[in-house]
Amino acid sequence: MEPLRRLLGDGAQANGAVDDLQSICSPSRLMKMVGDWGRSMLPPEEVTVQGRRFQVQQQLGEGGFSYVFLAREVPDSRGVDVALKRMLIHEREQEDDALREMETMRRIDHPNLLPLILGEIEEEPHPPSTSYVIASPARTRPAGGAGGGPRRCHMVFPAFPEGTALDRCVSRPVAKAFTPLQLLGIGCQLCRGLEHMHALGIAHYDVKPGNVLLESVMDSMDGAEGSCPGGFRAVLMDFGSARTATRAVASRQEALRVQECAERESTAPFRAPELWDCPSGGDATIDGGACDVWSLGCALFSLTSGGKSPFESASGETGGSLALAVLSGKYRWGESARLAYGTETRAAIDSMISRDASSRPNAVAARLALERAMTSASAERGATNTVTTGE
């Protein structure tokens, strides 16, 4: 680029033009452009899951060795999109994780928990592919294998075009993403989903805004199972971290294993304090239900604060250590959130984020507190409307 820089001169505008061109022509940018062009020339990939064929439309996201795509069944008789999750399996542990996730999803049946439509693991390794469906081929090649590539697990779910609560939260001003009734309605629905899981002896262990799918529906305030107060249906997804709700921790070694598992599977800003510093010995146990309630409280708080958990901001007061912030249990509501959400709403959420697991409400009690706050918020809205209309 130096000859071009000399040709254009040393002015700030010329230098800016050269920098822009250099950015556009960077090797990584050019490789992406070539890759995008090549992928556009390929026919859409088709995937068969339990005897049914699906055509991949586009990639929605990825993480680790898993990818999520928008897909549609072939032949397309209903015109309904689905979400297709692909997990690349290199080792037995990854296969066990995939089997556990599918088994968990087959056990649950609740309107606020994402259902599994189909799911299976391929019998044979899949050869490396240049299709965008297997991104970053270098990451997907195992050390060996007759097929030259990893085995794959495919799971099919309903699609939610509106995305997650986190998507909505980060695209709107702080404390403006959800009205009080919407926030409380989402919390009540997620509590119902957790109640169902906990009754089966299963805990989610990774409740967070990014794992909450939203769908706009008719506002329903009757409190019945499946009702959607606030106008959003909230659905909890991603059961890869789900495990037995109650775990005995007899030794320090077992406590360290629990902490290591949580570090891999539970998102740090929404991870309960007992998973950061696990008790051990005697009758010590980890109550996954209490962990889920903690995470849900943090998730609801984050929906009022631009997607940040209460301890991401508080970590600035502990030298930047998120762990110390969580273990201290100290946090503050932002001024915008205090103005937007009433005392009873904040108190219901605060009770879920109690440092002491034994003092937290269970999912049922948490829902009842949120419902009481919803009644108050609804009454306040009604009073405001009456004053506004002069009735």
C-alpha cells in the first residue's frame, strides 16, 4: 500500500482512504469474500434425521463444536422453518453429552421448554466438507478415523424467528427492552418451566437471557399453564448442561469436579455462588434447583440492564474479579431500572439472587412472588390509564 500512499499524498483524507482500502483488501477479508462466493455456488445441503430430510437455509450461530441452522423439511409441504443443531463428535465424552441432552429433552414436556422434534447420532464418521455447514474445517478434523471426519449429532427443534431475550435486550435502550408486565410474564413462564424440570429431578444449570427464546403472542393474564402474560411466550432452550438436580459432594475432590463441570457448562455471569466455591464433606450437596433460581434472578435483572448480570457491573468494585463479585453477593440496580420497575418487582428478583442458597425461594415460590408483583404492576398500569383518559 506504500506506493498508493505516496501517490495520494500525506493528507489525513488520503491516509484514511488507504487505510480503508487496506482493511477491505486484508487477507482475512478476501478469504471470507472468496468463501462466501464459493458457498453461494454450492447447492443447499440436505440432512436426514430419523428418516426425514431437511434442507439447510442458513447458519444462525455456532459455539464450540456445535452449529445451529435454519432449515426446512423436504419436500416442503407445510412451509414451516425449523432449527437444526449439529454437534461434531470426536470423542466418547462428546457422544455421551449429546445422548444426555437428547434424553433430557425427550423427558420434558412443557410449553415453556423447547421440545425436541427429532434427534440422532450418525452411525459413521462424516468426511470433511467445504460446505459452510461445517465451518472451519481444520477444527473439525479428528486425529484419526476411517471416515476422515467426525461423527455428527443432529437435533431438530421449532424455530423462533424473533430470537432470544438477549437479542431484544441489547437492541434497545437500557431498561426499555421490556415493560414491567413483560419482564414479570417472562419470569413467571420460565419459573413454570423450571418447576417442571425440577419435579423430574433435573436442573438446567445454564439459565441466561441468551437461552430464552421469545415469541410475540396475545397477552394472557389468566395465570393458567401455558398463559403468556405481557404478550411474549418465553421458552427455555439448550439442555446440554442439564444434569441431576441434587448432587452429593462428599469430598474436596468431588467439589473440585463440580466446579470444573460448572466452569465448562454454566455461563460465568449467571453461575450461582455455590458453583464457584462448592461446599464439601459431611452432608454437603449442590441443589441444582436453587442454582437455577439464582441464574433466573440474574437473567431477569440483566433484561433491565442491557443484558448484563448484576455482578458484571459489580466486578469493577472487586478488582475486576467476577468470582469475588458473585461470592460477595453485593450488587446495585441501575437508576433507569429503579425508575422503570417497581419496588415489588425488584424485591421478587432480589430474593432469587440471595447469596445463601438455603434462603432462596424455589421455582414455585419465586413464581408466586413474581405473580404478586405482576398483579401490582397491572393495577398500577390500570390506574395510570384511568388518570390519562380521565375516566
